[in-house]
Amino acid sequence: MSLFNDELIEKIIQMTWRNPAFMAIAIAMVWLIPQLLIRRIMAQNYEESKLTKQKQKIDKLYPSSFK
């Protein structure tokens, strides 16, 4: 005898995967979570490159050979 009968499994599938509201939320999560992670990584990279460019410009204005 199986732990779950076929009727229970079908009912769970019908309540979740065939539910439009659940599917909309699931698709939105699959779409948004990676997008947020990538956006955070890209923002960090942008800030780091911005600081390095700023440092390079300052180094051009005040070269270390005069010190």
C-alpha cells in the first residue's frame, strides 16, 4: 500500500500546479529572484569601477613623481 493514494496526489497537483494564482507567483519568483541578484552584482561592479576610474583621474592630476 502506498503512502499517498492517487486521489490525494491528484488533488495536491490540482491545488498547486493547475492553480493560476500559484503559477503566476511561481513564475514571478523564478523571474524576479535571479534578476535581483544580478542587479545587485552589477551595481557592486559599477561602484568598484567608478571608484577605480576616479582614482586613476586623481592620479593623473597628482602624479606620484612630484612627491
